Amino acid sequence: MANRPTFKGTLELTAELLGAMKKAGANERGHYTLEIAVWPNTRGTSERSPTHTGPIKVKGQQDSPVAYASFWVNDGEATGSASADDLF
């Protein structure tokens, strides 16, 4: 899988999440921080379905609006585990 990233993903951000992120303000480095948690996508309907999906929220805000992330693992295994020819 040369020249392919190990992980590829998309983020589907909502206007509400962007507003909450702006309201929370930037961190000490001037960056806005989101929290993403993804799990294996057990409901994938095709080979092109993301291997992992999960919510996105503003870091540290329990009542943050939620958006969604989709990730694909490019190691040939849907679970994201190490491939059989991995040396480590």
C-alpha cells in the first residue's frame, strides 16, 4: 500500500458545532480543539463504507453539539489491526 495514507477520513461539521467551537475560543497556541472518538463500523453496507465512524464535539464541553467523523483504514483489514506482514 505504498503512497497511501494509513488512515483517511472525513469530518461532517455542523454550523452549531462551528459556533460552539468559536464560542469556546482558541487554546494557548491559537488553535481550536475538537474531540473525535471512532469505533469500528459494524453496520457497513458496502466495501466503500468507512471502517470507523464516530462523533465529534468541542473538547471539554459535555453539552457540545455533535457532528460526525468517518475514517477508512488502508491496511486491507476492516478492523484496523496490523497486517500479517507487519514486522512489529
